[in-house]
Amino acid sequence: MISAGEALELVIQAARPGALRLVPLAEACGLCLAEDVSADRDYPPFARATMDGFAVRLADAGRSVAVVGEIPAGCVFGGDLGHGRCLEISTGAVCPPAAEAVVPKEHVARHADRVLLPAKIEMGQNIAPQGSECRQGRRVLAAGDVVTPLAVAVLASFGVLSIRVVPRPSVGIITTGAELIPPGRQPSPGKIRDANGPMLLALASAMQLERPVHLAAADRLETIVATLQRMADRDLVLLSGGVSVGAHDMVPRALTEYGAEIVFHKVKQKPGKPLLLARKDRQLLFGLPGNPLACHLGFQRYVAAAIRGMTGQTAAAAPFYGELAQAAGSKGERTHFVPARAEYAPALRTAWRLDVLPTVSSADIFNSCRANCYVEVPPGNDGLAAGQTAAFTWFIPSTTS
Amino acid sequence: MISAGEALELVIQAARPGALRLVPLAEACGLCLAEDVSADRDYPPFARATMDGFAVRLADAGRSVAVVGEIPAGCVFGGDLGHGRCLEISTGAVCPPAAEAVVPKEHVARHADRVLLPAKIEMGQNIAPQGSECRQGRRVLAAGDVVTPLAVAVLASFGVLSIRVVPRPSVGIITTGAELIPPGRQPSPGKIRDANGPMLLALASAMQLERPVHLAAADRLETIVATLQRMADRDLVLLSGGVSVGAHDMVPRALTEYGAEIVFHKVKQKPGKPLLLARKDRQLLFGLPGNPLACHLGFQRYVAAAIRGMTGQTAAAAPFYGELAQAAGSKGERTHFVPARAEYAPALRTAWRLDVLPTVSSADIFNSCRANCYVEVPPGNDGLAAGQTAAFTWFIPSTTS
């Protein structure tokens, strides 16, 4: 059985970006650029007034000058700005070549069509020279950068209407388990409602995965294989349940039958020991445990890393470190991942306070549903004491901001 | 002119949750619950086997017992579990009342239809008793809790198909500015492409605002008023540009004409001094500056707070604290918000390293587009030196995870 660290490493190695795609700018936000972006022209493209005021020549400082015209934003002044003259100008408008400064409105005294300029005017004051923010041809964004709203503003400025990005993977979800019924039905004895299907759909939606679909499959080999075949066009397939070693655990066999290669099966971790990763050509398939908390951890730690890798981002979420408000136990050779609530506490040495939310079992989502992270407790029987520093990783989607 | 802190306080006071809404579970993730949620029955609803193995009685420890049947998950065993007998049982299946423990498969030696049990079996071993994870009627989620994927799993378990939440506001975006052309056109002299429209749409999409729409309005009073009227059904209206005091700055007058009450206009901050907040009945309207960086700050600091408040969440993003890698200057009575890149650095006392990305002007999105936060530099002429601790707030959407 491999360690939780080795399993994550194998996921990261298996997760490769899919085919690049040209998308409209409006759909690019949050995705990784697959190409560099350079400025199409100088920015500003002309000497720009940065205040509402008067475009003047320095030699006229302290003098009364004639207002000979007005330059609103978007317009170009065709005439001449001779000595003894000035032009009323708006923020964002083009400064005529002869203008040496823009004097703000509130710094002049105006009488009819003349203004008295202040005695001291600085060269270039309130004028952003052409190219001063960005030179034509400069590489402003690089392949691999995530498109943020500010990057969208940059791309729109450059006239980029569509851009090559690494798309998000498409996803299929298959839940197995003879004890499961859909959430809308009343459970008969021995049955429980399916929690993993809705949870995995919510996670897929939060990560904006493409074409999410959820099918329930009975615990029969041929049904699971047929369901896998229906999802052959998905980049990522998440199965829940049936991944252990019992007589009814059909997922490992179904994956082999389907033609997938098992990358690993079983991880020294709690919850979620029976985790499985398989691949078929470019498709990645996860066998997640049926217990909802174990299924959740499997997504948060491994599937999320795969998705990040498939979208061209750094796959491993770097751990944070916090101070445990309560002890977190461990036992044996498995890494324990304990749901916890991390709160920012700048006064602490680590800056994060970790409230452990102990659970009764791998099915216990009731005592953990206020958690926002997993605390990692190393293998061994020592555990971590209250006050000790522990590594933790955030849940997706973030609930801290 | 009010301070940046006072302006934020006024935004928070004005932002009130809208009408509650019953939504399908699949749409609830990320929203605030408007009602408490209690367990519909005990969880587990029956004594549940937590391992694949054999349901046994303690008195049979160390003995060879007959396997008299099998209980797969989802089924209930009707017969009796007498002494000298055991039942093969799957993870998740119902333990019969007489079963006192589940002995894992790997701990027994099986010969045909008999198994040899280990000498030591603990009472209740590998059985989750009915109600041990959650008692019927227990309040598991409370009004005000954000619906996370784990909460979706809880709600699905309880058979909740739709739930009352605080919905996200609907939004309309109006860009003004005679110098602006759509990003798809080639600018003639004096013109630039509109960056704020696409950026505000990207931010609206990242915050999943409802029914986003963007209209460009000429800098004429009646056009802006008419465009505001077309957006009368939106909870939130964002205008960019035309909010200063120049002759062509029509937004404050247009808002008054439209019937909105100006809550504040102008804030002691850089960038984005001309910021404006208005309201009409339940509608909030922001006049954001036309310079893209100032517009971005206006959204990040004020509009995002309004959206959080309108969705029932804590409106103010609590500041983080980081160590400046470079100095960050300030001048005069305004709070300076400087774009920066925060990187987690557990070795630092504050745990965050802040790389300041100085900008040339409020229009400079080119030197700041790798930023993920704003560093707050207090008013005065001292600024902050490299190595000093500074408060910062994260951009939305987060790019750290």
C-alpha cells in the first residue's frame, strides 16, 4: 500500500493538460493562458490628460491666458496651442503636442474665456505620456498565467476577442451502492439516500468542470462497465463506492474490463483507504470510497489536484500551517486527514487557528460539515497535541473570503 | 470627503439581503441558508457494518462458527443469529439485532461454510450504532451557514430537495465615456477600447451574480438616465466613468434624475477618489471611476462588500497582514491601495510576503495584472518601508488555491 504522499505524486504525474482551446474572452476568466500576450500599441496610445483642467505651456505660468477651445475625451484637437493660449481638457482626452502640462480646474481662476494660471507649473504635470504605462510589443501576460479580471481588462484593451487557453476537464460521475436511493425517495429499511452524487456534482460545479453528468449504477459488473462506456468521452470520471475488496466491490474489476489501467489502489490514509486511480488513454478515472467523508477527502486531496494539473495549474495545493486548538489523534501506519475549521488569527505564530471537528466515522458528514480544511496528522501513534503546529489544506471551494 | 473606512462602513450599512428564495439543492452551493436544517431521522438509521466481514456474537470468540447467510448492503436479514452462527456482512449493511461485533474478513480463517473467529473480539467492534453520527431532530445546519459541498451531502442525506437561501443579486453594468469603443473595433485617434465592461462582466461572473447585462451609454444625461431605467429591475447597478466633476461627468446628475439618493460621492483614497454610492428603494448603484485600475479597486473593496452583504454573508473582508518586500509610498490625506502579489511564506512572522506592483497611474492595469491583493497604505507622507507589516485584502476571485 502506498503512502498519501506517494498517491498524490502519482495523481500529479498522471494529470496532463488537455487539448488547448480558443475561447471568447468572456469565458477565459479563471483559465490558464496557452499563449503569450503582447501590447498591440503603446498605452496610453497618446499623451493623455489625467485630470480635468487646462492644457498649457510652461512659459505661461502665472499669467492670464485665453481659453481657445475644448478637448473632450475621445476627440483630437486640430488647431495650434500658441503662447498665451490654453485649451480646456477632460480626463482621458488627447493632449495636443504643444501642451506641456495640464493644470487642474481647481488651481485656476476663470473669468469668462480667460483663466489665471498658477505661478508654478511642473513640466508634464497631469499628462501620462504615450507608452508610459506599457510599450507596444511588451509581453504583458505569459502562457501559464491564470486569466484574472484584471487580465481580462488588459486583453480587452489590446482588442483580444478570443484567446487560447487550457480548458477545464469534462466530468462524469458514477455512484454505486445497492443501499442507495435517490434523495427524493423515502428510504425503506436498510436503505439510505445518495449523498455522494449531489456532493460530487456540487464540487464539479464549484470547479466549473464541463458537461457534468451523474448516473447511478447498480453493483453489477456489466452495469458499471456499460456506464463507464457511456462516459468514454469525458476527460475525468469519478466513481463512488464499490472500490474496496468485498464480494460486491465491482469497481476495480469493472475498470479493468473497461480497458483502464489501474495506477494505484489503496492508500495509507484515513479516511479513504480504498482510493483508486486508473487511466485509459487520456482519460483519468478515480474510484472514490462510498463513505461520504472519505469520498469528500478523495475529491479534495486527489481529484482537485488532478483538475488543477489538467487545467495547466500547479497541481499540488501547498500546505498551510496552523496552530491546533485541540489535539488530533492518529493510530498506525496511516496518515489521518481530520476535518477542521481554520480561522485567521494574526496574533498566532502561524497566523491560523485550527479547530478540529472530530468525526465518528468515514460516513460522518454531520459533525464535519462546518469544516473548511483538512488537517494532516502524520502516521504513528503520537498524534498532535493542542498547541502544536499542523499542516492543513483548504477545501474547494474556498469559504474564507 | 469621507475616508476609505467610512465609505466601506456606509456600503455595509446599505447592503441588505434581498428576498429569500427556495432553490433546488443543486443551485444552493455557495449561498447562505435562510433556514435551519435538522436531521430527519437517526444517522446511521440502523446499526451499520463499517467493514466487510462477519457479524458475530461475543461468546463465539475463538470458536469455529457456521456462516448461515449473507447480508449485502441495502438488505435486511430476517432470520436469527444464534450462538455458533455468523453472517457474512458488507460495509454499509444492516447488522442484525443479535450481532455484537463485525469481525473483518482478514481476521478469520474460512473453511467452506465455517469460519474460525479470533480469540479476542471487542463489543461493538466495526458497528456504527443507530444514531451514533447524528440523532434525529438535531440541528445540523443553521440559517446563515454557507452551503458547502459537505452541506449538500448532508441535505441530500436528509432528503432535502430544495432549500430556502439568500440569492445572489442581479446586476446591470453601464459603461460611459466618449473615448471608448468596443474591444472588437480598431481605435481611431483619441479612442481606446473599453476595458471596464469586460472586466466588470468577468467579476460579475466570478461572483455568480444573476442576469448580468452590459450596456454602453454615451456621455449624455438623457441616455444615461434611460439606460438606468432599463436596469430598474436589477438589484445592483455598476456604472463606470463620468463620476468626477468635469462638464462631461453626467453620472451623479443622471442618478439624481433617475430618482436615486446619493449616499456618498468621493472618498479619500488613491486610486478611485471619485467613487459614488447611491440607492433607490432596494437597488444599490455604484458610480465607479473610469480608469480601469480605480474601477477594479472600487469593485474589489466596495462592490464585493455590498454583494457579500446582499447575500447574507459578513460584508467586510477581514484584512490579512503581510510583510512588505518593497516599500509602498503614500502622500497626503488619502489611503493608498497598492496592487500587490501575496505569497504564503510560513517562515515570516506574518506568514505572507507582499510583493508590491507599483503602477504608473489609475489607468495602469499592465503593471498590476499579476496582483492578487491590495495593500493598504495609511494616509500621511510616511508610507511603509520594506520589511514593515501591512494590511492587505484578497482579490476576488481568489487565485491562491
